[in-house]
Amino acid sequence: MGRVEYLKSQRTEDSAVYLQFILVYKRKGKDLYLFFEGRDDLDYFMPKVRRYSKRGTNLYPIECHGKSGVINAYNIVKTKVNNIRRTLFFVDKDFDDFLKIELPRCKSIYSTKFYSIENYIVNNEMVSIIWAEHYFMEIQDKRLRDIQSMFDIGYREFQRHIKRLMAWAVCQRLRGRNFKFSDIKIDDIYTIASGAKFICHCRNKVCYLQTATGLSPVTLGEMRKCYELFQTSNPKGYIRGKYELWFLVKFFSYINAAINRNTDGLGGKKTKAKMQLNTNSAITLLGDKLPCDIDLEKFLIYNISRT
């Protein structure tokens, strides 16, 4: 899609979002109008918004087809409402810190502290939650401690390897080059092998990225600058959340198979699950399992108390 076609499609989407809003908007009352990048964000944030909403408040979620759609919606809606606190806007931070991108200054806009919402649900605590609540296994099961240790080791290796890919991505963005992360198939580069070890099985990542995205390689100097930018950052601030989620799902796919095959010392009681855990279902299944992030909690309390 060329630049002109993109702008036309963006205007069409912005108009559709505004129309969706104006059809349900009531000038009086305490109803909340919530603008999200997409379905996953809606699934992640809505249970938390409900938890902090006042009794009798109606919630109207609106999908905006991406981050730019949310910001465009804010720029349109802010001039149409009498209380901006009743319209809340949720976006992922992405690479904003590294690219010096600033969002509109408004207390009705929430931006994640990490790269995206998926980063919040990938950690050691979630391993025990999946074990107990998704696979219906006992917390006292001695295998859980081994699995958590395997996760920690694999996750550190994942972060070390994926840092290079994220540095490459920031370099390309700093060059002003756009590409779709969806064109980079993470399974083509990495996998989880015997012993739940995270490994790179792509012999030439530079060639793969050039073929997948059509972009020229970055220089060693550019990569060093990006590594310097990452130096003081939490890895969750620059690692794409969907990649972290891929690792979590891939890890448990391996663990589940190992248990059922009686390998890696994980033999014993078999796992069982009502729904398959995959990258499409993970936010729905796991998004509300951990306590609400303190920054999000403050954001919701502050705005909802003023409606």
C-alpha cells in the first residue's frame, strides 16, 4: 500500500471510529468510552476497567485499528466532549522512548510502561498460574520447581538473543524505514529444543531479515548505538511483547509434550486443559490473571473518580 492509499484508508477508519463513538455518546451521565488499538488490548484492559468502574456505569469499548487510530480518535473526540475523563485512550509504548516520539499530553491517555501489554503477562509467576489454573496441576507438584527453573534459564537466553533483533528493528526505525513485524516469522529464526533450551536455528539472520522485510542490513556502528540505548532499559521496554508471548506459549508447548512423552525428568501425572494455549488465545486466557499494574491502577482511579 502506497502513502496516498494508506492516508485514505486511515481517514476512512478514523471516520468509522468517530461514527461508532458518536452513536453511543451521551453528554450527561457517567458512562465511559474506551478507545483501544485492537481486540487483544480490549480483552486485556476491559476486565481491569470494570473492576474500578462505578456501579451503574456503562462501558463502551471502541477498537481503533492501531495506535495511530487511538491518537487520531483522541484528537477528534477531545473537542466534542464536555468531560475528557469519560473518554479513556489506551496505547502500547512500542519504541517511543528510543525514537523520541511523544504522545499528546493528556491524563486520559494511558501508555504502557513496557513495550506492549503482552510483556506484563510473561514472567515466572505466570508459569505457576498456567500450571495450576490452565493445566489443572497441583502447586505442590515437585516438577513445577524444575519447570520454573527451566523457564528462567530459557527466558534469559531468549532475552539475550532477541535483543539483537530488536536493536536491528530500532535501527531501521531510526533510518525512517517502515516494515511489518508480521513479516518476520519468529519460528523461522528461533525455537525451543531439547531440555527446553532456547536456540537460534537460522544460520544467517542478516540474510533472513533482508529477504523477509526487503530492507538493507544495518551497520555495526548503528547496532552499537542501539545497544547503548538499551543499556539502561528494562528488556521488557524494548522487546516486542508478542515475541515474549511467543516464547511463553512455545515453552509450555514443549513442557506439555515432555510431560506426555515422559522426557526431561517430567514424567508423572499428565496435563489437561479445557482450551489450547496459543498466541491467539493467550491474552484472553491469561490477561487478567496477574494483579493490575500500579501505573494502570493509578490511571483508572484518577480518571474514573473524576467522572
